[in-house]
Amino acid sequence: MAGYLPFDESNLIALYEKVKISVVSFFFFFSFNSFILLVNLIIEKTYQFFLGSTYF
């Protein structure tokens, strides 16, 4: 029974594709949201600089 897997090859390939897609979308989601957060912070700091505000 060494090397026996209860899956056939097509099911393993489908499972691998699902895991690969979910991992890529997971990292893209967080990297994209962190990018948007940084852009918003830069824009906010720029407006505060030009308006002379010392809010931060």
C-alpha cells in the first residue's frame, strides 16, 4: 500500500488548481489592499502638507 492515494489523477489536478488559484487571490487581495492604503495615506499627507494642517 506504499504510495497509494485515494484520489485519481484528474481529482488531484483539480484540487491543485483550486489551491493555486485561492493562494494567488489571497496574496493579491492583501497586497492590493495594502497598496490602496499606502496611496490613501500619501494623498492624505500631501493634502495636509499643502493646507498647512498639523493633524498628524
